[in-house]
Amino acid sequence: MRLSRYFIPVLKETPSDAQIVSHRLMLRAGLIRQEAAGIYAWLPLGHRVLRKIEQIVREEQDRAGAAEMLMPTLQPADLWRESGRYDDYGQEMLRIVDRHKRDLLYGPTNEEMITEIFRSYCRSYKDVPKLLYHIQWKFRDEIRPRFGVMRGREFLMKDAYSFDLDEEAARKSYNRMFVAYLNTFARLGLKSVPMRADTGPIGGDLSHEFIILADTGESEVFCHADLLEMGAPGLDVNFDGDLQPLVDQRTALYAATEEMHDADRFVAEVPEHKRVSARGIEVGHIFNFGTKYSEPMNASVAHPDGKERPVHMGSYGVGVSRLMGGIIEASHDDNGIIWPESVAPYGVGIINMRPGDAACDAACETAYQALSKAGKEPLLDDTEDRAGAKFARMDLIGLPYQIVIGPRGLKEGKIELKVRRSGEKHDLSLDDAIDRLAEGKFANG
Amino acid sequence: MRLSRYFIPVLKETPSDAQIVSHRLMLRAGLIRQEAAGIYAWLPLGHRVLRKIEQIVREEQDRAGAAEMLMPTLQPADLWRESGRYDDYGQEMLRIVDRHKRDLLYGPTNEEMITEIFRSYCRSYKDVPKLLYHIQWKFRDEIRPRFGVMRGREFLMKDAYSFDLDEEAARKSYNRMFVAYLNTFARLGLKSVPMRADTGPIGGDLSHEFIILADTGESEVFCHADLLEMGAPGLDVNFDGDLQPLVDQRTALYAATEEMHDADRFVAEVPEHKRVSARGIEVGHIFNFGTKYSEPMNASVAHPDGKERPVHMGSYGVGVSRLMGGIIEASHDDNGIIWPESVAPYGVGIINMRPGDAACDAACETAYQALSKAGKEPLLDDTEDRAGAKFARMDLIGLPYQIVIGPRGLKEGKIELKVRRSGEKHDLSLDDAIDRLAEGKFANG
């Protein structure tokens, strides 16, 4: 992409109403624009990151054996009357009346609708297990939307739903998502810790939140330090195999959110030097809730013995748009965002220090073409802005690498390559820089 | 994908309330499920087609130089009060009140919001041209939703918006979208004809609808037969060059929708044997509306002479979800859907005639692995259903090719390959079939 044709409206001043760093940086770097309280437009750069996060979430759902579909944003109120949640949900649910005076709502979650879909087609033990997900916009009418996309009202969420014959099979679906989530967050450059959690309005008796640690986290969390050192299971996990040992390994040590915290147990189970208490951000939440919805909504299948019984269900959410805030909270410095390579909107920034200078233009064009061809998605700053503004903007938007091409360096056959995360700089020939970037030979740790 | 783990709930009976063939086939083939009047869930197979259509639309927008972003589904009513459309829009606009009694609406289109975004950041002639698009769910509260996704209430639309210094520059943006649309529809396997159209509630003086012909089309259209024979401009068009000749070539001959039709001109301009009057489906609509929104909403830029003037705008829509219905209307037979290869949910169906038979299972696995590796996205029917049901389902869901693997054929080293569109069948060795499919050596015309 050439910046002169693109649209990255960076702000010079820090927006005064943004309380946390990710919100400030998302506004300043031209990723989002607020359209109403807790409702954001995703500007081109922010949209690219959102799609990359979404795609990683999708790939790991697919790998775990879930099938993607898409439910609508609006739902008939009657579905929620069946489950009993229409009255329970309170003011967070956005209630809507259409022109024919029918009650609709903007879905805050989809347990009811997916149960309706399942029961319409699946009647036999042969029809389970089913593991279905969608990635769709949701709405929760937060009384006080804040922290930018971290607690917005219209937000993008991946929610999966499992339908199983019995509790044992349901546990296997739960484990699939548990493991998929660990891999998902690792690919996003995040260190996540699963913690026993309260089930809240979703219900059920088995539930884990996936928490990333950040000073600006919304709630206090407590865990064993060793959990922070455990790597993700890895993409070669066999999801059809027994996942229980992987799950057990990560649930044996103490880890709890504020609501579930038991100070006595924490002290008894965790040696003092291993006790971590910190602020955390919830990025995923999984629930096993048995027959809570299948019973009132009559989602039953005939078992091999001929008897019909309600299916056992679970639901599994990842906050896709919220993750962008979480990633920035975990990865930034005073100059701006530092994107992990997996979600960076562009892979390399090329700064043309003197557009119009034939040598600079030619070198930039060479770099742009070669890096495009190598799949590095370069962003070329070909604007007339002054050098300081170009450097500041490139740091602010946080692409992993920068190539600076100016007339003085070119005379000596050199360009400058900068690694955004470490700040380390290399004077290289253009060919060297291109080759090493194309081959992934710089550490962006 | 293995069918035994997937979710394609085909219906045996034809739904009685579906009036047109695309609606019937989408329900029968398990592509969609109605959740409320004009509101559909996209089941896994339908979701895959939707994403493929969306991706082709996206690629052609990008090629034409448009930058993708994403605006939210909900909009503040105040924006529409600024443009004057809040009261004009009538009951088709879904109006919503949030918990703090603020007026919101579910966006039916985005002229107001994108104008607000543009004016917030762009003030100078150096900031134009801008060509921005998003692909987002919209809502129009149709009084009588019908024809399935062809006239739903919640629908997926690509809408682009252009901002230019003056009328001449605006015309260039218009031409970019005009040409991009012809290529888009061609890639979707559709023959589209641009027709002068009424501008309706969007406004402006220059507008074209892109129409595909189908017996079940919603409105009557009239055009010169030669327009149906003109190919698309092709993907190697230089969008930075002069597109006017390409546009002129396609607008010189008579073509008009019902509202714009002039019977006298039709007779005068088109020789009798070239007069086509037919039913058409609108799949795209482009508008050049000058300063209709920029003036009331104060979206102005300083010109080189220092004076501020309102920018000239256009908007450009493609009905992404509606296109699925349009493609099926244009491509089906008595047995079901016939997907063009570009949007087929899977590229090849493999039917295992006897799951559990070692030779059949092994051959199917070989085909599945080899075709997956070749990027052909196979769907393997490994279910226990009887042969007739398998054949009928595979025809119904309309994948371009089918490989049938049974014990009798295998004994002679043969499998059957069927081309869905022509019905033509080939007895081949498995290796031959795989090689020829991988190399794209069967005509699916």
C-alpha cells in the first residue's frame, strides 16, 4: 500500500477522554473512530488488524474441528422467552421493535438461536457431536462503555457451541476449545492463563476464563507463577486424541479470578515466592452448562437405547475486537504500538525520505515490489511530510520493521533497517535488507 | 471436510412458503435457515459461499484502488438529522432507543457516517481523492420480506464511497467502480448489464444499476442485445488510466430499468431483432450525487486557490448476500444448484459408496488427501446413508465435480467422475481423476 493513496489519520494530540493506553494509541494511530458511546468505526489500518486477529481465531477453531457458520445480529425475542432469559437479561440487552410491532433484540450471545437451529435438524445420537461457531457482531448496552474497544457496546466475538450426547462427551468438546484457545492466544503473541471462573448469566458448573496479564487489567487475578511459564500445546496437537492431560496440567495449579479467589487456598497451595497477584484482561471464556438450554428448549436426541434425552451443551467465546486492545496493552512503548508479526497491519514500513528524488524513488519502488512479492505486505510512505513526522508516524503505527531510504545513504549504497521492538538499527545495502527481511532473518522478539 | 463431522441439513421436502427457485434451493440444500421474517442464519455450506462471494467483491474493490474499513451496524440518529434523511427514510429504517434514551438506528446505508469520518480528518485538496469501502450487515425493515435472501431485512452489502475535489475527478471515481463491478460479476459467473437508473432516496443525477437477467427477476428491463455479448473489461485493466472509453462502450447502447424506460427511444434506437425485454435482478447500484451530503454536513476541503468548497461524492453498492440468490437463479437445474467454480463451497465431492470397506476407504482417503493438497477443497461423503440419498444430496448442493468410489469399480481399477453442470461422466483410474482435477482439465462451462 502507498500511503499517499491510503487513509491513516493519525492524531497529533492525545485524546483527553481515553483512560488507558490501548484506547489512546488506537485513536492516535488512526485505527478507530468513535461514532457513539462504545460504538466504533474501524479505519483501514484498524480493520486490517481486526481481520488478522479474526483469521487466527478462525484457523484455530477449524483446526479443533469446529465448523463455521453465521447467525444474524438480530434475534426474535420469543427465542429468549423460551429459555427464560428475555426477562432476566436486564438493560444490557438492546431491545428493538420492528414496523410490525414484533419484538427483536440485538444478540448479546447466541445460546438460544443455536439451540433452535440444532433442534430443528438433529434428532438422533448419530447427529452428535456437533461443534459450531460463528464470528459476528454483538451488542451489549453497557451502562458505562469505556476503555475503547475493551468494553464497547458493539463488539466482534467468536462464539462456539457444542452439542453432545452426555456429560463425558461434552467434556471432550470443552477440552477441544480449552486447547484451541491456548494456541490461539499464543499465535496472537499473548501469554494467557486459564482460570476457574464464575459462570454468570450463561450458567453451568464448569467454566474457565482465559486471562492475559496487563497493568491496566479490569480485574485482579491470582495464580501460580509456573502457569505463566507454560507454553501453548502447539499446533500439532491431535484434537481427536485425549486432551485431558493437557488440560489437567494447566488446571492443577492455582489460578482464579477475583470472584472465585479463595485466599486461604491460595496461601496453602502456592509457595510464597510463586504467588502472583496481578491485573488481568479476560480475552476468552468457556462454559460447560449441561442441559440448561436444551431442557427448556426441547433440544433432545434419541439415544441408542431409543430414549430421548436433552443434549449436553457448552459455549465458548473469544472477544475478537477486544483482543486488539489487549494486544496493544501487552505490546507498546512510549512511541506507540509494537504489533506482533502475526497481526501487524503491514509487515514492513518503507520511508522515502525524499519523494521526487529519482534515486530514492527507484530504490523505494524496488523495495516495495520485492517485499510485496515476498508476501511481506509493505506500506510505503511516499508522502511529502517532513522527516520527523514520518518517523513518528511509523513508530506510532508499530509495523515490525522499517526501511529508511534517503539520498545520503543511497550515495554510499546503504539504507537503514530498524527493528521496531528493539529499536536496533542496521546499515545495509538495499538488496541485503530485502533478502534478510524476505527470509525472516531479523529477531522481532 | 468430512461430511460425517459436518452440518449440512438438507431437506427432503420443498418448503411451501418459498416462491422462487433460489429460495427453495437454499433452504433445501441446507444453506440458510430463517430465524425471523427476512432474517437468516447462514449454515456452514451457505456461509462458505457467502465468504467466497465477499472475497471476490473485496479483491476487485482493492484492485480498483479502494481501501477497506468497517463501520458499525448501529448509527446515532443525529447524523441522519444533519443530512435531513432521518425523517425522510420512513418505516424501512429500524429505529432503536438505547438504555439512556438515545436514538440509534440500524444502518441501511452509510453516506452520513462516512461523510462524518471524512470531514473529521480531511481538510485539504491534498487529502483527496479518497475511495473507501466496507462490507457490513445492513438492515431495511421491508414491509413484506420475500424471495429469501433476495429481499431480506438483514443483509450483507459492500458499499464504497468516493470523495473528490470536483465533478470531473468524481467521474473518474465513478468509472473505477463501474469497471470494477463488471469484473466482479464476471468472476462470479454472472453476465451483468449496466442500466441507467433512478437515483431514489440516495439522490444525485448519475446512476447505474447492474442487472443480471433471470426469469424470476423482480423488475422488467429493456436493453440492446449486444450488451449481453460484451465481455467484462478484464482484470488487467489499468485503473489509473482513462476508463471513460470502457464506460462509454457500455453505455452507448440502450439499456434501462422499468422506471427509466422510454418506449419510444427503445424503438427508435434499437433495431427490432436486437430488442431485449426481460426480467432482471439488481446486484449492484452506483451513484454520483455531487454535494448532496457534503453540503449540509460541511464536508469541505480547501482548494489550491485557498477557498473551501464541498467535496463531490459518490456511493457504490453490491448486494453480497443477495448475490447468492442471483447466482442460483442463473445457475441451477431440476436436481439442484450448479455453483460456478469461483464460489463453490467445496471444489469436489467424493462419494464413498461403502464406508467400512477397506478398499473404498483407502481410495477415498487417497483422493481426499491429494485433492486437499492440490487446493481443491474436497468434501468427502463418508456417511452411512444409502446410495440414492448420497447422489441426490451431492447434486442438490451443486459442487462442480463429483468422484464416486465404489467396490465394483475399484476391482477394475476405476472410479466415476461426474461434471455437475453437463452431467457428463468419465470412468477413470483414481490417479487420472485426481491429476486431471488438480490440473483443471475438465470443462465446467
